[in-house]
Amino acid sequence: MADGVNRFLGDTPGRTIVKLIVVCLVVGFVLAFFGFTPDNIVSEIRYWFLDLWYNGFRALGRVGNYLVLGAIIVIPIFVLLRLISYRR
């Protein structure tokens, strides 16, 4: 089982943890230099998903308007053509 874990992690678990800690520290220093905070990043991700959610439904609403607008013309013509072809 140890070989499977080492293969999955790419190295031994201890060395992988040390590497991850070093990378996290470097990335944390860089982000702090540019003024990012954990709360800021989490709230921005949250607002991005909320914006995507609301804009997605707004787009669906527009598609619904286009559908109804087209149906006002297409459905009566379809029914009329079906009635004309039914009599033949």
C-alpha cells in the first residue's frame, strides 16, 4: 500500500507535506505582497459564483422571452398549415 501512496503523491508523504508547506508559504507571501487576504479571496469567489448564478438565470429569462416572441408567430402559422393540410 505504501507504494500506491508514494506513487499517488509523487514522493513520500513526509517530503510531500514539507514541499506543500514551502509552496504555501511562498504563495502566501506573494499574495500578501499584492494585498490579498483569505477573507478577500473567499468573498470574491463567493460573489463570482453568485454573479454567475444570477446572470445565468437572467440569460435564461431572455431566452424565454425570445421563445415566447417567436411562438406568437410560429404556432398560429403551424396550426393554420396543419388545418389546411388536414382538409386535403
